[in-house]
Amino acid sequence: MEALDLINVPETKLNAQQAMACFTCATCVSGCPATGIDGFDARKLVRMAVLGMEKELIDARWPWICTMCGRCDYACPMGVKIGDLIRNIRSLRGRENVPGTLHKGVTAALKTGNNFGIPREDFVFVMKDVAEEFADEEGFDDFEMPLDKKGANILCTVHGKLPFGQTDDMKFWWKIFYAANESWTIPSENWEGVNWALYTGDDSAMKTMVGRIVENMEKLEAKNLLFPE
Amino acid sequence: MATRLGLQKWYPEFFKKYGTYTVFDLMIKYIKEGRIKLDKSKHPRLATYHDPCNYGRKSEMKFGHGYYEEPRWIIDQCSDNWVDTFPNKGFQFCCGAGGGSWLTPYKEERVYYGRKKAQQIKATEADLLVVSCHSCYDQFKKSLRVEYDMEDLEVKYLWAMVADAIVL
């Protein structure tokens, strides 16, 4: 008699993550801080995927309460990829029903190059303004903001929330670069480092955003990319 | 995370043309090459470190290397007084703000999710919490500190710790 093959089953989008291999041991459930929130139960979620309950999963709040932290994946004895499953469920929800500002941010990013929709001139103004403030601090008086500098050793992206409202928090890396005498740059367009499409399950938007970083590297002839924090 | 995943998936040739650094690699390079000098006395208070999911466990699973030791080495250069949480590294608890949950309307759920992490941090009795993720930073600073009676806890980016310890 042949061994029962639980791994090589026909794949659908929601059982493609080895969900069929689940032993229902509930290690994932025991280790998950979200267990019980709204009845959330990772094992049940996996069963639902195996049973083809797509609509129920797509409509549920569960995939959005899970933080995709991967603790379940890490501990699963059968290698079920619950995090990827969650992302795939998220991807199947109508974009108008993606909760909160996630999809709005993705839309803004595609249109303006950053999640908060900050126009280029505003971004340049903020960066130069904060740079002047920084240069007033003791020891940094010849600091200049290297926007769009060609041929830099390091190209940095920016976390959109920083120019949007937490400008002081940008100065830490500036200070490190200054002290290390680094040659670095920030592009004035498509500078966003945070890709919310990872969270909404939108591969097409995610690819576009990553592609823009590649374009900036080419355009500014940078040597190295500092991965977004 | 997303950028590295995306580059690997859709732009694999990128890695032939360009170098890449994580924030950890770059800080370690500057310290090891002597390009920045750090003064440990700037951080005398007891500190602890929160492993972010993306740079830790998820990097380990997706890229074959979790950044567990690197941030700890960096903290060692900035402080002589810090303790780890337990469990940590691959088995750490998420702060509750991962996966974009900061941007959903499910605030109550996010705060409840963070209770385990809050308990862990409290158990260390640390005054300073070092983080290396923007979402974790917001969750600790704006939510968990307030909701779980930890308002005296200072929350600080790892790169802020380094920047503040720099001797020019």
C-alpha cells in the first residue's frame, strides 16, 4: 500500500500553503497572542481553508486581527505557512473592503510615491527645513541634506510617517551618517520605504513600489541600498 | 521586509548590480571600522530589547537569517546594563502592531494582543525599551505604555540609541 500523500494535493489559492498537511495539533493556537480575539483560532482557519470555505474566510475579521508575526509558522511541526495563508485571504477581499487606511495608503503610494500622499515640493521643503534645524545643533553645522545626490554610496528610503509628523526621528540616522562621514542620498521622488501592499496582499502594487526603488538606484547611480527599517 | 522580498521575487538581478545593507549591518560596519565612537555611559539605566517579527523570525524563515545577535551586539556597544526578555528571538511575542494592524480600526484588539509583550517587558523591570521597527515603536510608545501602566518606560529606536551614544 502506498503512503498517504498529504503534501502533494491539488493546490487552490487558500490551501497551497501545505494546509492539507495540518495535524490539527493546535501548537499554532497555543502560541498565538491573538487566539480568542473574536474567536480567532489559527487551526480552525487552516481547516476552513482546507474545506474550501473561502467566502467565510474572506469576510472574517480574523485575517486582519492576525499580525502575520509568524510565530505559528515557526512552531508548526508540519510546515504549514499560516502567515502566507493569511496574506492570501487578505488579497482576495474586495479592495473597497480592506479595513482602515491600508488600501488608501497603497492607492496614495501608487499615485504620489508615498503612503501619505505628500507632494514632492512639500517633502523637499520639510527635509530641508529639518536639515537646517539639525545643522543648528552643536557639531553638525556643515550638515547638508543630500537629496538626489548622484553616485552616493548609500541610498536610503524614508518611512512615510517621519516627514508626515515625526520629523525629529529622522535625525538619528543623519547623525550616524554624519559621524561616519558617509556618502548617502535620499531620492526626492518615490522615497517611501514602507510597502503597505505587503499587508493588503496586493502583489501588483508591491512590485510597483519595489520597482521604483530599483529605478531610484539606477537614476541616482547609487552603490548600495539601505533596506527600509 | 517587503522590499527585500520584492527584490528577490521580481528583481533578482538587482543583487548582482547593487549592494544592500540592513540597518544592523550598516551600524555594525561603522562601529567595527571605527567610523563612529560610542560612549556607553550615555545609557546607564536598565534596558531591554524587543525582537521585531520582520527582522527576526520572519527574516529567518524567508531569508535564512534572523537578525537576533546583531542588535544585541549593537546594544552591547551602547550599554553595560541591559537584560533580555523571555522568550525571545525566534519565539518572541509580536508587539501586536504587525501586519499593518496599526492602520486598521481594530484598536481594542491590537491593544489586547499586546498584553503578553507588555507583561514580558514589565518582568524585566527595564526603564528603557530598545526597538528596531517603526510599528513596534508606535505600539509601545503610544499604546502599550499607556494601556498597561508603563508610562515611565522610555521607548527608543536602536539607531537612536547609537546616535545618542556617539562621541563626535
